[in-house]
Amino acid sequence: MKELVEVIAKSLVDNPEEVTVTETEKDRATVLELHVAQADMGKVIGKQGRIAKAIRSVVKAAASREDKKVIVEIVQ
């Protein structure tokens, strides 16, 4: 899942070298924290959060195939 979020985020931003994803376990769920450059934050979130919602939907669909729960958080 971590690689999936990285690939999606790097294709959206102007500074792909600053994209990092950290993975932690929390309450029987995997939490993926997506870190991008401050200037690219708007590109990852999108208007009214549509792109962020789409990223979460894709990851949720991929996680359901493996019977896992994955939460994607976008942080600075």
C-alpha cells in the first residue's frame, strides 16, 4: 500500500523527490502518512478535497483485496 500511495503522489506533485510515506500500525489498521512539500499540498488535496478522497478510495479498494484496513493521512 505504501508504494501505491507514493506512486500516486509523485505523479501529482512538482517536487516528487520530497514525497515520503511512513507506515505505522494502529488499532488493527495500517496508517499511511503522506508527506509532501508545502507548495504541493494543494495539488495532493485538490479542490474541496476531491483528489485526497480519490487517493483514499483507491487505497481502500486495494486494501480490501488483501482484507486489511488502511488509513491515509496527508500531513505537512
